[in-house]
Amino acid sequence: MTHPGQTPDATGAQHRLTAALDRLTAVFRGMTAHPDEDNCTCHWGGAEELALLKVPDVELDPDLLKRTWQAVDWTYKAAMLRRILPQFATALTDGRIKPLFGLEEAGLVFHRAGWQQWPAEQAAAVREFLDAWWERTLTDPDPSVPSYQVLALTAEASGTLAPWLRAWEAHTHPTADRHLAQAVDQWESELLRDELPWDTWHDKEATRAELAAWLLRHAPARLRSHGAPDDLLHRIRLLGLTESDRWDDPHWPGF
């Protein structure tokens, strides 16, 4: 049975996400930071905290977890992510990870750790977590983390935008359309300036072009059926125009 406003597959998506989080816990049980890992006690934390990261399966307090995932200067990045991953993933899906700029920062933690080159069982567990979280987001009328933030994270974590956009295409229900309207409203000012709406370590221009082209193909019909205002539909249309034609268009918002 679904709750009011949920899609019929929301319950299944939640079960899938729960199973994916449980799988992370099982696969990464016993993981520790590398024995030789070190960091600056002046800027990161104390020796006792570092020693705690070399003990498996001990819950970290929120501040230590935050400082650990945000630090970019770990020598053994893969081992560090494995150590914190079950707790980190749960905190992400609960909306308790609050980066300063955007959730793509958390996605870059996965990218830097090179998870796609990990042993097959580990890489598969991470991939299933990302897939399950994205599906749950698209089927949840009020997700803990907005869809546009989850998309930025998954794109940065995986180094590609295409599979996450294909999944959005496959979810044609009103909840996914509502998330799309929210995302477009969030992205429009950057995209109309030919900028990607989040920071990336990957090909920024190619990613921006891919996102804009996808919106031009798929967003208008879905947002029209969702009852989106004409102004929003016009701003999507403007993405298909050159800069000078955009600026001369009567619907140019004048950012």
C-alpha cells in the first residue's frame, strides 16, 4: 500500500534502497583506513580520531564523519571511503550531509576513490546504492534530498550523466514530472547562461550540452502535462537558441 501522493512503485523503490544500504554494510564490514594514512592535526583532527578510522565498524560522530569525507588530501582515498561508506551512504539518503556548495562535493568523494575499479562485489554494491537511491528519489513526492542534488551527486560519482537521465525518462509518472519541474526551475538561470548548474571535475561543457539537449527533448511535453507555467516552458525553448537569438526573444528573462 502506498502513501498519499506516492507512485505505485514507491514502496518497491524504498525496499530496494533499504536492501542496497544493507548490502553496503555487509560488503564493507571490517573495512578500515589504510594503516599508514595520516593527516594534519592542525587542520583535520587529532591522533585519536585518526586512530578511530583505523578501527572497523565503529560509528563516527557526525562532525568526524563530515571532516573525513570532506578532506581531499587523504593518501589512500579508496580505503578511507570504504571505511566510512555504510554510514556515509545512510547519512546521504537521510539528508544529513550538508555540503557548503552542493551535493556534487559528496559525489566527488566517490570519484576520487575510484570505486568503479574496486573489486567486482564492492563496485556492484556502490552502483546498486546509487541506482536505488535515484529510483527512490524519483518515486518519492517529498524526498529528503531534492532530485536535482541527487542527480549532481550521481553524475559526479559515476562520471556520466546519461544513465541517470535515461532513468528519469523511464519514470513517466506525475511525481517524476514534479521533480523535473523543480529541477528546471533550479537550473534555468545557469543553463541560459550556458553554464552547468553544478561544479564538475569532468567535461563541463559536454555535460552542460547533454543536460540542455535532454531537457529540450523531454521536458516540454512532460512539464506541459504537469501544468507548468508558460514562462518555464519558454525558458526551456530558449535553450535551443543561440545566445543572440535568446537575448532578442521576447521571453528572455533578463538575468
